[in-house]
Amino acid sequence: MWKIYIIRMTIKERLEAIRSLMQREGIQAFITPSTDPHAGEYVPERWKSRRWISGFTGSAGTAVVTLDKAALWTDSRYFIQATEQLAGTGFALMKEKIEGTPSITEWLGSALPQGSVVAVDAWVNTTADVESLENELKTYGLTLRTDLDPYAEIWTDRPAIPQSKAFIQGVEFAGESAASKIARIREKIGQHAIVVPSLEEVAWTLNLRGDDVAYTPFILGYVLITPTEALLYICKEKVTPEVEAYLKGEGVSIRAYNDIITDLQHLNLPVWVQPEKTNYAVYSAIQHPIRKDSPVEQMLIFKNDVEINGFRNAMEKDGVAMVKWIKWTLENVPKGGQTELSLSKKLEEFRAEQPLFKGISFESIMGYAHHGAIVHYDPTPETDIPVLPEGLLLIDSGGQYLDGTTDITRTIPLGPLTWEMRRDYTLVLKGWIRLGSAVFPKGTCGTQLDVLAREAMWKYGINYLHGTGHGVGQFMSVHEAIDLHQFRMQWRPTPLLPGMTITDEPGIYIEGSHGVRHEDTMLVVEATEGITFGPYYTFEHLTLCPILTSPILVEMLTEEERQWFNSYQQTVYDRLAPHLDEEHQAWLKEATQPV
């Protein structure tokens, strides 16, 4: 399925190269995470070192190389993919959160003699991770070194730092000027300074976007705000005269990207810094650090009225594209000749027809049949398979529009289905409805609601290991503020409050057979004051796209679930029909008939 033969030879050579460097440097292990200097989820090609050394292409994972062993840790989304991609490479797969899987430090403790040196690159590891790793290694008699980047030497054709031009996200889309946001940040920090390393927070603070990161309109840079200055550290080649004039008007000065270290070393002010988001190299340059959560992240998760209206507009456009694609797919798959990649390309074409479209928000997950059971499966020319008029097709995709970011999953029935497929389709639908229709009191967090998405399938002995929902940015990252508001079994204490966006995406994955997931992006809104302990909140479903009804085992739905679902489907028709021609209106009318 994957590029196994090519990877085997290449990875062997790369392991030999890094081990040779390790021997020269006197280190016994090197740890390579999936991040960049800004702790990003999606990273520029230059920092995809973990993929380069291991051959594993999933978005999350950590590679560890010793002088005679290699292992890669990743989560349940990638178990199937990693098993196939790592075969024959010399890397052992470590399945995170599965009983019996050692942690990285436990594994190193058993593999290395006391006194051994473990190394990481301070630029691509957060302060929190470095400190935790150092403390854990000490319990095994191991020491940590942070000043080594082996890829600067052994990755001979390593991509350069991206040099795309920055561009302005106008206040007509952002709803608030950069100067206003900086003033609000200064109110939070008082007479202190704050360093902003997160590209998400840089983009939001300055209303500035770029093309440095695939699928996400970020520009590489740091922001430093003091009581009297606001500084953007950026490669100056990225700054056009228009952007330079704009930033000056917002009270922002431009500094060279690499000047961040020198400036911090000479800044005689207490500096707010979040260890979980700041790389160890930047943190180590601060004279007087104050360890605090970023107030910027807490601000950006609340969408203002302009952003909310932008989301609604973006979802209507995305819904139109999805309706056209679903209809086209159902009509053309039976004719033959369609594959996972051809369907992905067609969906992007429909999105590109929409106003203000700027690209897809992540690589489309287009999993047909057994590929649907690979939670984050991205088809490649090597894995692409024909799509036939039978079984299920899982499509998780999204678009970037100037007025909003979309993230939607639908599971498409293409022909005859087994009873198990229909059962799983319905169980996921029940969980999606129960969570998406919840009403809850102020103070409730996503962890407290997560069970609503899982309870029906638990009764059948079925579960999934990924989170059920995450924040979504406004023309930013499709995974917004990933450490804050979420639906997941693991504890996330951030309460859900009006103005937050969050997804609802339960799923069932049967290896070797099929996958089912339904997903909408939602907005937290006020519901009612309530009789006691109010106010109460609920969700507005921003996503507008029908869920096809032919697989549903209607007898498994409660009357309340059925009525809510029919109401949602009617809303989809009412909102999208005015933007469709008569042919697509007729199709959508039929697709949204009550069950």
C-alpha cells in the first residue's frame, strides 16, 4: 500500500547517518518530535524531520533513535498506517495509550546504561516537554542535552525556511483591529512583557496571514509585546511595502526573525511565557520569565459577531460544494473509473468555485471501504484504490475561506451495505445527534458531555479512541487552541461558553471492513436562563450538509432523536437551496426528506 520498498533502503541510510553523528557527539539517543519552533500541529516541510528519519507520514508521532535501536510512538489514529509504513525500516511501533506500551523514557531507561546522554533540539521541543523529559530521564540515571540539531548536517537536501509573503486579514473579516487586540493584551499583562511564539496567536493578534504552513494560513514569526512596543520577528523578505505600512499603522515594528533571542536576552522586564507553547531555545533567552498561560489563546477562541457571520457564510458556500460533490459522486461512481484521489480532486474543484476560497484546510481524508477504518487516512498514488458502487466512503475534509474555516465529515453509502455497516452508521448518528443537541448549564466542559457521543455504541461494546471534538479557527487552523475546549474522554476543564466553535465527530472503525464518522462544526450559543443554576447553553450547527438517510436503521432512533435530525435536515435545505440551481435543489429536497 505505502512506499515500503523505497522507504526501507532510504531509512536505513538515514539511520546510519544519524548514528554516525551521535557517535561523534557522544550521545546514545536522539528524540525527534513532529513539531517546529512554534509548536505547530501542521509544520513547514523544513521541520518534518520525524517523517524524514522514520518514513512515517502521519501528522503526530515521536521518533527515538539509539545506537542500535529505533522506535516511533503515535496514537490510535495512525496504528494501521504506521504498522505498514514502518515495516522493514528498523523502527518498532509503540502504540500510545495502549496497555503494555512503555513511555519514551521507560523505553530509554531499559535500553540505555546509566550515564548515557539523550539529546533533543531545543528549537523544536517545548520548554514543558524538555523539563519533563529531563526530570524523567534523571530517574534512570540518564542526562539530557538540548543543543544538537543533527538534521542541519545529515539532511542534505533539507527544505529552506518558507519565504511566502505575508498578507492582511482585513477588519471586515476579523471584526477587530490589531491595535485593539494589542491594547487588550496589554491590559492583561500590565507592566510586563509577553512573548507570543504560537503562529495561531501571531496570526490572530496582528490580523496577518501567510502561506508558510500547508492548509493553514500562517506566517512564520514571533510577537513580543511590552508596555510601550509591539514587535514582529519575521524574515523581512516576507514583508511587502503594503504590509509594512499596515503594521506601522497598527503600532507594530518589524525585526529580523532571528533577532528574537538577542532581544529577549537584553530585555530587562518580566516576560509572560507559556512553557507548553514556547520552544526551549526561546525560553532560555528570557532573563525574567513568568510562567503563565497565554491570554491571547483565551481571547481568540471567542468569536465576535463579524467572525460568526463569516463562519455562517463560509459554511453555506462549503455546503453548496459538498452537495454538488455528493450528488456527482453518487452519479459517477457507478459509471466506473473513480478512485479515492479522483474524488478528492473533484471535491476541491467544487470548493474552488466558491467565493473567497483560499484552499483546503487539511489533506482530505477519503477512505473507501477498509481505508475508512484508518482514522486519518490520506490517499496517495501508492495507496489509491478504485471506489466501487458498494459499501461506505468516509470523507473528512474542509476549506479555507477568507471569512471562515470549515471541517466536515460525511459517510457516503455507495451501494449495498451489510447490517453491521448500517448499525454502525446509525450508532454514530445517535451519538452525533445526542451531543449536537445537548443543553447544558454554564460551567460545563467538553469532557462532561463527551459520553453523550459514545453511550449508544458502548452498549454494543464499541468505542473509538480519538477526541470527539475540537475548536476551529476563523480563517486559521482547523484545530484551534487544541489544549483548551474539546470533547474527549481525557479531562479538559475549559468550560464551553458562547462564541466558541467546536466540532461534533464520533466514529466507529472496523479494521479491514469500514469506517463511519459524522462531523459538524458548531457554535456555542445561549439556550435559556433555566429555572435553577442558569444560564444554559446549546449548539448552533454551523455546518450545512445533509446526512444521507438510506443506511439508517430508523427503529434504533428515539422519537426525540428522529425529530431533531429531521429538523436539522430541513435547516440544511432551507439554507442551501437558495444557492443551488433547480437540479441540485431537487436532489437536496429528496436527500433531506424526513425519516
